[in-house]
Amino acid sequence: MPFSKRFGPAGGILFAFLSIVLFDAFTSGIGTWTWVTAGTFALIGGVASPILRSRKGSIPYVVYAIVATLFFDAVTGVAMSSLLFDMNWKEAAIGQIPFTINHLLGNIVLAAVMSPLIERWVTENPRLKVGFLAKA
């Protein structure tokens, strides 16, 4: 979210997409699941920019994290389980609930604590020389 806020939709899309693809490349390997999760995460990263651009503090990050997590889990958990693994969508949705609760709790904490720190220490840090990436 801080990268999208600072570097615009393209920065958010690139950061989100590459974070999933590179993680999978180094851990489990690239597969269909990689492209689905990377594409969904990239969409979330790109949409964050106009929503968070002019907002300050942790609350906007937390609210966005809640909505984005529910969307992400609906697409990657429920819809893709039904499509890729021929699972009944109701079973997929019910089975997704415990994971989504944990996913929400973790993302709320990360959004409240880490996003403002990343914004201050990384994306807004002039010593890191990434200003050339920022939107004009």
C-alpha cells in the first residue's frame, strides 16, 4: 500500500505482482496459482493508489487492508478453489472462513503498524534515491 500511495498505480501493480512471482519462484515454483494470486494482488496494489493518495495515518491503511483481504481471499480462495480444483463453491467459502479470519487479523496489524513505518522509512526516505520512480 505505501508503494502504491507513493509511486502510483504502476508502482503498486509492479510491487505487488513481483512480490508474488518472485516469492513463488524462490519457494514453491511458478504455476497457475502464481498468476492468479499475482494478478489479484497487482489489481489490489494498483487500486490502492487513488484511494490512499491523499489520506494520512494508519486508519486508511487498515480499512483498505480489510476490503482488499476480503477481495483477495474471495478470488484466490473461494473462486479459484472452485475453478481449479473442482470444489463446490459453498464448501470452498465455508472452508475459507478460518483462513480469512487469520488473514484479516494479520493484515490489520501489518496495515496499522508496518504500512506507516514503510511509508516513512522507505518510500518517503530521500536517502534511498527512489524519487525518480515517483509520480510526477
